Amino acid sequence: MKFLLALVLLVSSVIASAQSRIVSIDAFDLSYTGGLLIKSDSGKGTDRDETTFRLNLNYAQNWEQYVGLMWKAKAYINRQDVDWGVDSVNTAWGAAGGLLYNFQADNIKESFFAGAMIGIERMTVEAKGLDDESGFNFFTDLEFGKRFDLGQYSVANISYAPTFAVTLKRYGGDIRDEYFKSGNEIKINFLKFDILF
């Protein structure tokens, strides 16, 4: 994590401008920013072993001709291997794009903001002894939040940016046929930080 933050600050010092770009790091995505989890649970019956790999990248940039409006992009890879009775591997990779509106365009480091993204992911469920199930899933992310300025570090500015977010997902392919039709998530993201440069 320290390496990622140092890399972001280094890149921001090279392409610095009047805070027209945002990289977001939050509690839900913090472990996704290059995280690897290896977990083992012992029980009365079958032991459970789990390995999780997550990579998530978030980025937003101003559109000069539209005051307060930014385009936003997200890309991710999530892989979870669970050995518990039936061994299974769940893999999801996807991308999303959308808009982020800053209500105080002259001071985005202290601004209220709202965003919406539409995305697609490819999900595969591989269960030992069964056929692999996969499909393309479509999702919409909606978020609203407020940034609080924490100060300038080098050429980057750090803002505390708690958000309330909703994700609506429609599953497709074999996933829809065998497991889930749709899903939703509600996130109260109280540990989110935006790096503005």
C-alpha cells in the first residue's frame, strides 16, 4: 500500500496540474488495490481454505468544457479460491465508466459530489467435479459523498471523502441460469480518501 501511494504521488508530481484528476482509495477497494488474502479455518467437519486476489483501479479527470463534471473509470480483477467440501474458484474481471459531478467546481477538495457508472464484468464459477458456469454481468454504480480537505502533500492534495453508494447488478449467461438473477449492494464508505492532483 505504501508503494502504491508513493507511486501515485510520483506520477502526480510528473503530470501535476490544477487538481483536475482524482485517484480514489477506500475501505472496500483498499484490499482490492493489489491485495492477496490466504485464510484457513479449522472446524469439526471439513476445514475451509480460502485464497483471494483483488486488484481495483479508480480514476477520474476533468472535462475542461463542462464545469464541475469529470469522467470516471474503474477496472478490476477479483479471484477467490475456496476449498470447503466442494472446491470452487470464482473469478470476476470488469470495467466501468461514467460521470462524476462536483457541486463546488471551484474547490473540489471540499465539494459535495455525485457519480454514476455503468459497467460490465465477466464472471466464472469453477466448481470441482462440475461444469464451469460463466456469464457477462451488467451493473450500475451510484454514489454520493462529500470531500474534506486534509492538506497538500508534494503536488497532490488528500481529501477524506466518505460516500454512500448503491450497486445494481444483472447477472447473465450460466450464472443467471444456475445461481443468481440480480443483486444489489449498499455501501456506507466511511474510510475513503481521494488523491487530487
